[in-house]
Amino acid sequence: MRALCWEGANAVAVREVPDPELRNAHDIIVRVRRSATCGADLPLLAGRIPYLAAGDVLGHEFLGDVVEVGPEVRRHRVADRVVVCAGIACGACWFCRQGLFACCDNGTTGASAAESAWGQPTGGCYGHPGPLGGFAGSHAEYVRVPYADVGAFAVPEEVSDDRAVFASDAAPTGWLGAELGEVRPGDVVAVWGAGAVGQLTAGAALLRGADRVVVVDDHDDRLRMVEQHVGAEPLNYRFVDVLAELRERSGGRGPDVCVEAVGMAAEPPGLLAGRLGGGAERSLALREAVHACRKAGTVVVLGTWTGVVDTFPLGAVMQKGLTVRSARQHGQRWIPMLLDRMARDELRTEHLATHRLPLERAADGYALFRERADGCVRAVFSP
Amino acid sequence: MARMGRLAGGGSKVARAARTLVVRRRERWPHAAGTDPRPGRWQVVTVAGRPEEVLPRGRWPEPLRRLYGAVELYARPAPGGRGTELAARLLGNAPGLRGMVAHLVGDDPGRFIRQALREAKQLAETGEVLRADCSRWDRPGVPG
Ligand SMILES: NC(=O)c1ccc[n+]([C@@H]2O[C@H](COP(=O)([O-])OP(=O)(O)OC[C@H]3O[C@@H](n4cnc5c(N)ncnc54)[C@H](O)[C@@H]3O)[C@@H](O)[C@H]2O)c1
Ligand SMILES: [Zn+2]
Ligand SMILES: [Zn+2]
């Protein structure tokens, strides 16, 4: 089959690779209809994530048709249209039973490398190497889906492919942000990053009744989307003093909930930096979020980080009594609800698919996405 | 309070072995005596489910069964309804590992046992051991 393979730092190409096969009894094989780029791919693409090897297939946000079903699969049949959670989890371990699917004990094939990096292994993700999964990505004609009864969800007929593909990762991540922040009616919420994740976090906060949601970024096209499609307030950090502006818009208190939806930079901050446990990153957005946050408020870290982050303002966290929370999304918990909201038109996501391309042009799609050129928020590929 | 004993290698030995050593819920795993050369560190995983579900009839689970005679294995209920703690380490008095077992364990027994425990956990919890797509991650020697 054809698939988008990583070939080395910032080099990808569509190549012929072996078709996936059922390898576990709970697997299904999905023929991909849509597969989207994600901010999480950028450090991978740049070669900043250890163990990624030339030839590995990228991509983790996808939707498609079931074409093969393993003997232990109960919930899916051939020809079902399913959206698949980007995270891989067993559904049976203690963490999965608590709804903490991204913390699954049985979701990766590289547990011991994850253990050395973070102390414990976590759940997996498609299109990431062993410590984060060990499963081929979705920018391909076919994908193998392990634990299919847990991670694949039938898409209601009235929800289009271009909308439903975002139920795989960006929408559950946005929901996670609002839930970790315990956003409630009357809250002022600020979100750093106006990518798909930041926009859907803002949308989730509004759905939970936030009074005011402000999104900070410096890309005007993305900020326009925030206004037009999400109904939140844009703030361009290039022209405005973010801290002063947020203080003013929150009655001098500071936002009740501040969400970082930016993540590690695609390029390493210095010669030593970058790899798991290697040199330190910096996060300007996270520092601003901590400074802006009202006393006893909550700072949520949604951006992807794999190593050490420097110049973190622990003093402000301590002195103001902040709560800092973070996670990878537990999509298995929310995807049915999100698909319902999509079916009811409460949650619209298709505007995020700014560039729809055939899989054969996936390398161009990544170039646009990485440079954020031509207003690209997500490139979405169809094989 | 629930108690679990040392596990036997086969069904027939269960009753006798279960009486040889009983680990109470809050006790530490048995310690190596002063000069005992065995590596003292236990490798432990917590498996969802009660001990009698995780280890039906007290039998050693796969793939640990293959290590019978080379490792000792304990189980006890985990606190807070988290399931069963399953602990293993190399037997100190085993006169050097021989044959197949030595080949299996390799030169990093701690890591090998940990991986075996993880697989036993996955089998108990999900009914199978998750296999990577890329055969690279199935190959021994690659951190996994
Ligand atoms: N927690 C999870 O489960 C999860 C899931 C998916 C994605 N993510 C992560 O969320 C992050 C965002 O994902 P995305 O796909 O929206 O990424 P993206 O790259 O499309 O968007 C990131 C945005 O942040 C903006 N930005 C950069 N520096 C900033 C700053 N200092 N202040 C304000 N904005 C700034 C950029 O201009 C860009 O618009 C990534 O790190 C991604 O890996 C996490
Ligand atoms: Zn993603
Ligand atoms: Zn699990």
C-alpha cells in the first residue's frame, strides 16, 4: 500500500510499504478515508523524538471503513465507518477502568523505554515509535487498529468525514482541557495557541458555560477562525501586551483557567536540547499562563512535552496557590459524546481542514502545515 | 484480611506451596538474608482483578511458567481495590542459570523479569500480548 514515511529530519515521502495485518485478536484493519496532520507531528517530523526510524509511517488522527475484523472484536463489522481515537488503550487495566485511557498500562510495545524516560509506561499513539506506541501511522491506505472495541467508534450517518475526523484527537483534547480546568459558568478562560487544539479547547470551554474565552496566538488567519467559527475573543501577542490585556478583560482578577495548547517547538532550542530527558525546553506560553492566572486558579498543559522544561515560574504557582494539571487526551471516554454533539451541530470542526489533499501529496501538506503557510491549520489527506 | 502465598509451578503443588510462605497484605516482600548473593530487588506489577482471578487455581501464569525453578513468584492483593501485586525475582540458590532459562533471561535478569511480568499482566487483563506493527519493536534487544 501507499503511506507517508518519515525519512529523516524534516524529510517525508509517500512510499510503497507492506499492508498491515491482523496481529492481535482484538485488531481491526481500517481503510483510511481521512487522516489529519497535528501539532504533535512537528517534533516527530524534525527528528526530535527518539526511536523514530526512517520508514516509519506518520499520522494518528483518522477515520475510515472497517475492512477486516479480528476474532475477538465484538462491536465492529466490515464496512462500518469508524473514527479511531489517536490514543491506544486496552480498556481493561486499572487506569482504563478509571477512564484514564491515556495512562493505559497495556497501550505501547516499548514500555521499558517509556519507563526510563518518565518512570512509568503510558498509553500508545498511532504513528509514534515504541515508547509512545510502536504502531504505524494513519497517513496510509490501511491502518491496523489494536483494541478496536475500545478505540474505534461508529460515526453517525449525518456527520461528515471532514467533521468526524477531528473526533480522533483535537476535539477530545479540547474537551480534556476544559475538563481538567473544571471550567464552569461564569469563568474567564484564556487559551494559548490557536491551532486545532486551542480552538477546540475554546469551543469546549464555551460549551461548558464559560463567560468569556480569549485565545492568544500571532497568526491572524487562525485568530480570525477563533472569532468566526468558535465565538471566542482573539488576542494577537505580537501587537498586544498579553498580561495587561488579560488582566483588563478579567476584571483585574486574571483568567480562572489558563490553558497552554502550544507544546514543544519543532526545532530544538539548542545544541544539547530536545531528546527524552535531554536538554531543557522553554515555554513562553506556559510562563505567561502561570503569570496571568488568577489566584487559586488552574493552569492546564495540553501541549506535547517529552523532556525537561526550564525557567518554569514555580514561585508564582506556589505564591498564588495555583493548580497545574496536564494529560494526554482520554478520547475513549468522550468520543461518543463528541460525535453526538457533532451530529446535533453543536460542535463544528470542518473549518479546521483548511487543506484537503490526496495522500500522494502528503509531503506538500506537511510543508504547508509546518510553515503555517496559506492559512493552513490542518492538512487532511485522503488516500 | 486476604492472604496469598508463594505460588506453585503446577496445579498439584499448589496446596503444599501455598503453605510454605504467606505474605500478608502490608508486609514487605520477603528479604534476602545477609550474605545471600541473590539480587534483592523484586520486580513487581499490579494486575487488575483479585488474586484468584489473576491466577486461577494458583497456577503460574504465562510467560512466567517457563521460568519455574529459576525465579520465585509472590502475589498479594493490592490496596485500594487496585487488583493483585505480582512480584518475581531470580532465585538466589539456583546454581547459575542453565540451558533454555539462561538463554531466555540473558544478561539483564531484572529487565527480562519485568518484561515477563508485564506480559503476564497483559495476558490476564486483555487476554493477549500486544504486538507491534513494525517488527522492529518485537525484536529482542530493542528497548521495549
Ligand atoms: N494533550 C493531548 O492529548 C494532545 C493531543 C493533540 C495535540 N496535543 C498538542 O497540543 C499542541 C497544539 O496542537 P495543535 O495541533 O493545535 O498545534 P499547532 O502547531 O497547529 O498550533 C500551535 C499554535 O500555537 C501558537 N503559538 C506558538 N507559540 C505561542 C505563544 N508563545 N503564545 C501563543 N501561541 C503560540 C502557534 O502560532 C500555533 O498557532 C501541540 O503541542 C500538540 O502536540 C496534545
Ligand atoms: Zn494529534
Ligand atoms: Zn488499559
